[in-house]
Amino acid sequence: MSGRDTFYLRYGKRAFDISLSLFALILLAPLLALLWVCGTIVIGHPVGFRQKRSGLRERLFEIRKFRTMTDQKGTDGSLLSDGERLNPYGRFLRASSLDELPELWNVLVGDMSFVGPRPLLARYVDRYSRQERRRHEVRPGITGWAQVHGRNSVSWTEKFAFDIWYVDHVSFGLDMRILCLTVVMVLSRTGIKSDDSATATEFLGSGE
């Protein structure tokens, strides 16, 4: 269990997630439809992207996103590198975080929260130290304490330290602060990535 057993953590956080995600899905329905059409034209089918991630108590779920890379192949028939398949439209989706909008459904159904440690690849679970596994004591989030402290521009060690700090200090006030800081970061387009690679560096284990 999280270090803070509060009414907000037990009931308020989930109630807030349901209310805000439902409202956002209704309000943003025209934008979601537009992005679906644009994705069909620019990226191709399927427009959506699903991937197994580890969530609350390490339970696996399928995260939903808009696809940002094409299926472009080289002359030998194999897929090109991530960087080559990430076209300007895909870069725009990532920089604006619009590719994350389908995660509102994950929040609504209870896989995720608006705020929490980012859900990572399922194969990472066995690579965590005992302390790092504590990040699964709360629902993963669309944004989190690590994301407003650099997103992909900080090391894995720093990310996990931020995640554990959040688990021990979660509160309504902290969640509101993180959401506000996230808006500022998205608008300023800071912390998107640590280098010129199209994807984040893989986590190889706490001993890396």
C-alpha cells in the first residue's frame, strides 16, 4: 500500500478521474475524430496503438495511444528505423502530447489515473529493484511527478526516485500542481526527449 492512506487516495482520486475523463472524452470528441481522420491519411491503418503495460499492483493492461510512426519499409522489405518512420505529423503528435489522448479511456475504465507514475513496458517488471516496484502501489498516470521534472530528459534512476516520492506524498493538492505544471510543459514543449532518438532509452535494470 502507498505510504499515505487517505480519503482522497481511497475514494476521491478515482472519483475525480472518472468525472474528468468522462467530461474530457465528451468535450474532445470532435478533436479525437479529427485526429483519427488525419492519422488515417498520414500514418495509415491502424490509427490506434495498443501495448501491454504494467499498472496498479503490477496488473497488465493495454494502453491506448494514437500511432505516431508509419509502417514504412526499406528496399529489403524490413521496417525502417524508428527515427525514419517518425514523420513530421508523428513528431507533432508527440510534442503536443496529442498521441496520449486515447489514454482518457484507460483512465475512465480504471486502468490509469490522470496523475501517477507513467505505465512502463510489461517486460520491465522483472528488472525493478524492490524499491522501484513500489511505483505500482498507485495507478499509473497520463502525467506524473517525474514527467514535470524533465519527462524523458532525466535518467531512469531519477524517474524512479520521483515516482516513489509521489507514491509517498500523493494528495489532491499535489495532483492539481502536477496537472498545472504538465499544461505548462506541453505548451512550452520541454522535456520531450533526451536526444535525437525517436523513442526513449530502454530500461535494462536498476544495476545499469
